[in-house]
Amino acid sequence: MSQELTGAQIMCEALIREGVEVMFGIPGGAIMPFYFAMWEYRDRLRHVLCRHEQGAGHAAEGYARSTGRIGVCIGTSGPGVTNLVTPVADAMMDSTPLLAICGQVGSHVLGKDAFQETDITGITMPITKHNYLVKNASELAYVFKEAIYIATTGRPGPVLIDITKDAMQKSCVPNWDRKLDLPGYKPTYQPNRKQLREALKLLRQARKPLIIAGNGVIMAGAHAELRHFAERLRLPVITTLHGIGAFPEEHPLSLGMPGMHGWVHCNRAIQECDVLFNIGGRFDDRVTGKASTFAPNAKVIHVDIDPSEIGKNVKVDVPIVADARMALQALLDELPVKEELADLHAHASDWMEYIRELQDKHQGKQQYINRAAVQNMALPPHDVYAALNRHIAERGNIIVVTDVGQHQMWAAQLLDWNAGPRSHITSGGAATMGFSVPAALGVAIAHPDKTVWVVCGDGGFQMTNQEMATIIQEGIKNIKVAVINNGYLGMVRQWQELFENKRYSGTPLSGPNFAKLAEAYYWKGMTVEHTNQVQAAIEEAQATNGPVLIDFRVEREVNVFPMVPQNASIGDMITENSGA
């Protein structure tokens, strides 16, 4: 306990004490002392050498999102840490527990525009829960302990530690026993009982009640409690993009996804409900559409661990600041006996029957279901998802990581999400193209017993595909990549088609032969151009003992519907066939 250690050794010891096992990063000048010390700890700290710091950050996000544990990424000063800004921002938007460790120039030249000096704490202040500039080795033991606590508690998020090179090189006896002292940071976990009772009163009086479940349910590990609560009250459940996995879609109370590319019946249900119970969602604009027109008839109950989210976008009648799991447990404890809920059950049954009628009316019009709409296409993208869906249902034990764009929305709509929480990993709030391949790297390391299927577009894939080399170097064999290749930046092209008179400015996209590129990286590569080839390719990829890429060359100009236009109400959706 009294051993003198360098600052860099303290960093390694601190990470081990906090349960960290894997880190993703790239060395460089200012961070070199940390890498020098890391050699002594290589049996306890696995370092994954990525090909770009953005890839390292997304890999750490994938690791964190799939496990609930802290993800750690590393960059050196200057361009190394600025390359981490995108994944840090992504983690902030999606409430992902992330620790970014940054090397900084020596403290004696700080502020003097030294070689590769960048004020990363200033840059990242708006996109981190907290950040630190550490100039003394004696501060490191406590700072790492505090940083990881902040990143993983309350509403999770990214924390950045910027450490000068001399702080890593100097030695001291670390104080491991210093207790956390954060008087201004005390997350509220337990709900207010009076507010809970008011929420239950509204729900019991409701004739058209509705639950929206968001990412907070998954973060809190509250999926079992959500299911019990919905079943006890017989309430229909909508899951947001990041709430996918919080409630099984095969459940008779499950409705699907709302919002800009949600289903018509989900959005209509929101617009017609009289009590809306939002747990763990932040009323993002992609869910609400024009906020002033959102759920106009509803009394709104909002459960969120972050008080700043309550009332920020949508007026709330019953605010409940709490952890989602603890709030649901408390609500279950407050529920009356079944007989006293008879009236609510009767109304909920009629309400659900009405929503299913809406679903039958609108969802069946979609080209995803109506084969006549796509009969002249060599490879409709939806056929890829249908085959992948069958494969997932038959095999199980699969995590799906998606990138950002049309393919992401099709995956959310067309795959049956019944595998539980943390089986769907995507970039939501920041919508970061290039997220999927490096994120899958982190997921695959965390879950070597599962197959990780990546669904990405040709645009996002070309932003970070260099991490395919990292996957090979690390000996990872459980990643399979499906590129939905339409030769466009597809979502932007869709907007240009629908709202900009088909002025395809900057959206036609060229690329290499992806199958040959995969082979150049020592992956197995395949190209699929027709529907009758899809299922066999997926099965071959699964059977291959190693990473595989399938280039699905799909019909180029297919759109994601339904769709809510910009600044429109979610009640005003457009579909393939009409403005219904």
C-alpha cells in the first residue's frame, strides 16, 4: 500500500481496481508513458490497437452498450484526442458510460501552443458529464475513481481525463483510500411516492392509456419490471429506437416503434391516447415530431433519472425523477388487486383492439409486406432483412449492431426484436455514420460466445472500415457484416427525392468492390445481387469460422416509409402509397 508508483502505473492500477479489463486506443507522444506502464499489466489489461481513434471510441461504446460496464478509449494529445470527440459526443447523446483517457503535453508548456497541444477539456466540456485536466501524479488515483463513478451512475455518460505527460512520468505513493466527495452530484434513484400514486390514479382513470419505453429501461435493467407492470395493467407498449429490446415484440401488448419512421398505428395511438406513461425516454424530436402537436389529448407521466429531461420538450403532468427499475418496482408495490383494475382492463382491451385495427389498415400497405410493390426489383432491401430475420429467429444468440441511415430504420422496423435488452446496438441521438463496424468490435470482444451481425450502408461502412484490420489482428471471428449497398447516401437521397425535386446533390456514392476489400483484409467476402442468393449467403457467413462481409447490392432508390416530414406532426405521416 505504501509502494511508490509512477503516474502511469497509478492509472493502470486504478483501472484494474474499477474492474476495467479492456481498453481501445492508439499510442502517441504525450500518452507514451501510459503505454510504457501498460506493458507490466498486459496480463490484466487488454489493449486493443485500433486503426483510428474514432474507431477506438466507438468500440468502447459498443463494449459499454452491450454490457452496461464502462467502456475505455485512449488517445494522445492533438489529433489523437480530437479524433475522439465524435464518439464522446455520441456517448453523451446516447447515455453511454465511457471513459476517454487523453495524453497532454507537459505542464510546463501548457498554454504555449506546444507541439500537438490541444485544449481537449475546453473542446469537450459541452459533450461530457465531467472532464479533468490532471497535472500532478498524486491526483490520479482519486480522479480515476471519481471519473468512473460519475460516468456509470445516474444517467450514464462520457467522462474525459486529460493528463499531462509529466504527471504520468513522476512518482508518488497513491492514496487509494480517499473517499468520494461529490456534494453537487447526488442522482435520485428512489421515486417520490406521492407522485407515483398520482401516476397510478391517472392510469386507472384512463380509457386510452399508453406506455413509451426508452433507453433508460435498458440502462436500469428494468425490462422484467416493465413487462410485469404492462401485464398487470394491460397497457400497450411502444418502444423507441433505443428502447428496442426493453419489451419483447412478440408480446401481445407490444406495438412497435414510434416517431419519424415509426409505424402509423404507433403514432396514431400517441396522438389519440389520454394518458401517456413515458419511462426512460427523453421525448427526442425524432419521436415527437412537432412538439407542440405531440399527444395533444394526453396527461403525460414522465419517469427519468435526469431531471433536466422532464418538461424540456413536452409538458409533463406528473414528473417522476427516479431510476426506471426502482420506479417500476415501487409502482408494482402500489398496484391494487386485480379486481380493482377491472374497469381499466376493460378500457385497455377496447383500446388495444382499436390500435390493432389501425395496424391492419395501414401496415399492410407497406412494400415490406406487399410483394407486388417490389416484384420488378432484382434485390429489394427488405428481402435481406426478411432472410436475416429468419436466421436470427432460428439460431438466436445474436447481437445486431446497425449504422446510421435507411438500413438502420429498416432494421428497427423489419427485424423482430425478441432477444431482450442489449441485443440492438445503434447510434441514435448523434446518428453517427461509421459507428457500426468499430462498435461491433467492442461488442464481439465483450461477447465472444455470440454472433455479432453488423447491418450498415455503403456510406457509413466506408468511413470506418479500416477497423476490419483490427478485428483480424485481435483474432475476432464472431463478426458478420451485411452491407446494404445502394450506391447512395440513401437517407439524404430520400429527402432529396421527396422534398427537393430529386436534386441529388452530393449523394450518388461510388465505392470499391467490398467483397475484394474484405479479402484484402483477410476476411471472407461475398457479393449478392438477387433475392434467391440471400438466404444461402447468410447461412454461409454464419457457418464460416471467421469474420465475413456480404455486399448486398440492393435496388438503389427504395425509400423508408412511413415517414414524418420535417416540422410536421407525427399524426401526419406519408407512406409509399398515400399521405395517410
